[in-house]
Amino acid sequence: MQTANHVANALDLPIKLEWGLCEWLNPEWMTEMPETESFETLCERFPRIDRTYKSSITKYPETTENCLNRAGETAKRLANEFPEDILLVGHGASVLGCAIGLAGVAETEINAALCCVVKVVRQYSGWSIELNGDTSHLTESEAAIRFN
């Protein structure tokens, strides 16, 4: 939410809070569905949230395959629902799942590294990966921290 909020402010965009792009609900990392702030609290903290948008439902726990499928199906649904350019903000597993779901590539072909950008572009014949793990937006000091 914090990253999406900064981007939304910079680009003057609304935020569609989509739980289908949440972090991997890995039972090895958490013993139950994690608690989150209430929708009202999130809307107060991040006023660009679109209160009318209805999100997907996620289920705990999930396997790696479940997570990648969830994110991929969510990305496809969002691309159909919002046919203009869209920006999806997530973490490693959800970014990976979105790229796989849209571009139909193998998991090993996507670099969803820390602080990177993966850009998937709609073509007439499908989707293609335009940026794959791009970190050119980072300063030298940010990149040094990222890789240390």
C-alpha cells in the first residue's frame, strides 16, 4: 500500500485495493490468515483508495502454485476489466504470478527481484515482457543496499 500510495500520488491516480495481489499466504511464514488494518483505517491512511472497488477474496493457506495462479488470474481479470494501461503493485510472488498469468511464460523466465519493475505489455497477439527485473530507477546507493 505504501508503494502504491506514492505512485498514485505522483501520477494522480486512484488506488483499487486488490487482495488478489496480496503477499503469498505461505503457512510456513504464518500460522493463520494475517490480520490487516480495517478497510476504513486503510482508506483514512491512504485517501486515494477507491471505496467503490470490490476486490477478490483470498484464502489461507496456499501453496506456491495456488499463489501464482491467484495472482495470474487476478491480473487477467484486471486487464479485462480495465483495458487501458494499468499498474499492478505487489511483492515477489504476486509480481511473478501476474507476469506468468499474463505473458504465459515459465516461472524461471521472470526476475521479480527486490525493488524491481516487471513490465508486461499487451500486444495484438497476446502479452510480452518489456522490462524484467529492471532496477534502473534505483540510485547507486539504493542498488548497493539492495544487493548487499
